[in-house]
Amino acid sequence: MGTVEKIKSAAIRQRNGTITEGSNHKEIRELILASTYEPINGTEGFVTTCGRFVGRSEAAGIALAAGQAEEIADETLGLSSSDLVHDFPIYTDPLPEEEETDYEFL
């Protein structure tokens, strides 16, 4: 029995073949821009758990089949990071209030 291929991360494959991964495409564009200071010429897609770079359309099918997405918001665009069901817990309880402390500065 083989393993089910899943979406590992959002990614952008640049024309030179470099693939940069991140949690979403906006974050990746910012990372690339900060390191190259050049316009981004590449393809937005995703990297799978099998190490493959796939475009948004193919990624949509993978995510739906693996149960990582319940629906695709924009079928013409393909998979978007926001379509993915995230595995991390979402906290609904308010965060504890910080304790106020008086500090003396010398």
C-alpha cells in the first residue's frame, strides 16, 4: 500500500528553477523580493509530500483527494493556501492578560 500524496507547502518556482517554499504565496513573494530585489518571474504552485512541484490546478485535486481541502474557492485559479484545512489548533479562548509589573530603570 502506497502513501497518499499530500500538499506540503505553498511554493513559487522561479524561471531559473529555484523553488522557494512557505506558508502562503504572499509570504514567499516577500522572501524572494527581500533576497533578490528583482521582480519575481515564476510559477505559483505547491510542493507535495513526494517532493514534486505542482501547479495550482493539480494541487487542488491532490488536496481534495487527501482531505486537506473541502472545496476550492476559485476553480479557475486552482488551489489557494486559504483553501487548505490546517492541522494546527485554532484557539478561540481569549489569551491570558499580561501581568502588569512596575520596573525601575537605573
